Amino acid sequence: GISNGESDVGDCDDGFYIRRCVQLARKAIGFTSPNPMVGCVIVKDGKIVGQGFHPKAGQPHAEVFALRDAGDLAENATAYVSLEPCNHFGKTPPCTEALIKAKVKKVVVGMVDPNPLVESKGLARLRDAGIEVVVGVEEELCKSLNEAFVHRMLTGKPLLTLRYSLSVNGNFLDLLGDEVTECGGYYSRLLQEYDAVILSSSLFSGNISIPSSQEPGANQPIRIVIHKDSSSSNEIPLAVNEVTDKVIVFTDNGTATAPELAKKGIETVILDQINLDVILDYCNQQGMCSVLLDLRGNSSEFEELVKEGIQKKNICKFVTEILPIWNRGSEIDPLIPVKRLDQGIQVENLKSKCSDQNVIIEGHFKF
Ligand code: AOF
Ligand code: ZN
């Protein structure tokens, strides 16, 4: 398991500094995969003397930046890290050795690193070196910060979230209330935190351009476009000016589309049958931790994927946007004869946010 019961209990200030670590870590939102987001502060005599975060895979870890920032002041100080310091040589050398060399007196850790290369070995190394170690401060917060990373470490698959919009009478809506282009909108912020977003090719037949996050300096997810020849006989209508290097098409008709797309520099994966397992495997191999399945466009393209995802328990979360409209003409649609709550799949960790424009609900499937 990744929780650690045998640790000392942190004192009340510990929570404050770990929350600061999480705040720092979030500065790299969307950019760290396959690595986690990690923040670190060095505290001496009740003052923060150094801070840092992990900006991107391949770059130094949070501890390295914080120790650099603290300089000589790190000696006899307490280091706070939202994730257990690593004790292995990956793309970068072990942070445990950096902490030991800097002569910190104590290390307070938010959560144990679920990465089997690390998992508690970092803590053991620090303790062996005579450093006092406290584990599990603001543990839930730290786990939710890196929900996708933890999920991938434990399952070998990226965290998959279903996104859709509903009318107040419970019908699927083929639209976003939030203008995609709007900075500060929920969809724009959502895109920022995902490594990839799966979209229907039919979305691009209208005047809709490939959605991107409008947050300043944001990560842009890789756009995975699903093209089912059976459901949309036409070619993929991606306009050249819309194409970025971050588009990949999964299609069941390579002959018609692949050469055309290749000319535009778009990678195409041709499958006999488009299925979620293959897409998730692909994402996993690319080091993606989180994928958003956006249910807009031709719903028949997604019907099978969603069914498969629920059946195989590959869909972990949902984010629903309820828009302030009544879908005329389909008043009876939502009255599917489910008369008992336990006939469906239970969801948990419900969170909601309400404004004049929409109600956002998110939660986890409890399989
Ligand atoms: C930390 N602090 O800031 C991060 C950690 O290939 P590497 O060397 O970057 O190692 C990646 C692994 O190190 C990653 O999977 C995770 O277990 C840990 N990441 N650890 O102490 C950090 N980013
Ligand atoms: Zn490290």
C-alpha cells in the first residue's frame, strides 16, 4: 500500500508547509507526465529559506531546486516535500543523497511514492542517514494532486475521465456551454491538466476548431481524433491551419485518410476496430498519465468506447456540465426505467460547482 501508518505524526505547522508544497507543485500542472507534480520548501527557524517544484520530466526534482534556493541555510533545516524523495537514478540522480549532502535535520513528506522504484526506499535511506522523517502530512491532498500519476503507477494505465454536457432534463447535449476559446472557463482549465483529449472527428466538420486551453502558458493536451468510417463516410475534415503537431488520428479506414493526413503531418493509427484498450495502451506508452474522453460530435463514434470503458472499468471519473436549458422534444428520454439506485454503477467523491451559466459535477465511478 502507499499509506504509511508507522510514521510519526506531524505538528500543526507541518500541514501549512505541505500545502505550500502542493501550491508550488501545481505551477507545473499538465507538464510533468510521466512524472508527478512535486513541490518542496526548506524551513529554518520558522521561515521558508528555499522553495522549488518539479517543472517537467527530465528536469531536476523539486528538492534540488529548493536546496539550490536555500544554499547553506539548508543545514539543520527541515525539508517539506509533497512526495517521498526518490532514492534511485532515473533521468536525474537521487534526491535523498542531495538532502543528506545538504545536511538537513528533518524531512516531512506528504505521501509515499507509489513508484516501485522508490516506494518507501527513499524514506529508509533518509532514516539510515540519521535524518528524522515524518510521513503522511496532508496525505489526501497530496494524493489528489497526483491522482493520475498514482493511478498509472498502480494500474499501468492512464486515468480516463468522461466529459459531457447535459440539459436540465437529463439529455446529452452536443455542445459546450463554455466557449472553448474562453480563458478561465471550466473546459479551458480542464484541458490544461490532461495529457490527452479524445475527440470525435465529426466535431471538425462544422466550423469548430481543435479545442485548446486558453489559460496563459498552459499545457495543451494531445488531441486524439476518433474517426469511424462506418459512421462518417467522409474524410477527416481537419483544416490545414488547425493542425498542430499534437494531433493523432485513430481510424478504422486507413486507405481513405492516412495519406491525406500524412501530408498534413498528422500521425494516423489504423485499427480494424477502434477500441479503448488500444488507445489507452498507446497513451500509456507515450508516458501520459491522464486522458479526457470528450463526448461531443457523432455519438455513435463514442457509443462503443464508452460501453467498453465502463465494462472494463477503464473509465475512472466523469465531469458533467449541466446547462440551463430544457431539451425540447425529448422530455421522455431520461425516463429509463431505473427505479432503484443500486441498479446503476455507484459514484463517489461527488463535487459540484454552481454558477449562473452551469453546474459542474464530477465524481469517481465506484466499480
Ligand atoms: C521526487 N521529486 O520532484 C519528482 C519525483 O526519471 P527521474 O529521475 O525524473 O525520476 C522520476 C521518478 O521520480 C518519478 O516516477 C517519481 O517516482 C519520482 N519523481 N520524485 O522526489 C520530484 N518528480
Ligand atoms: Zn527525486
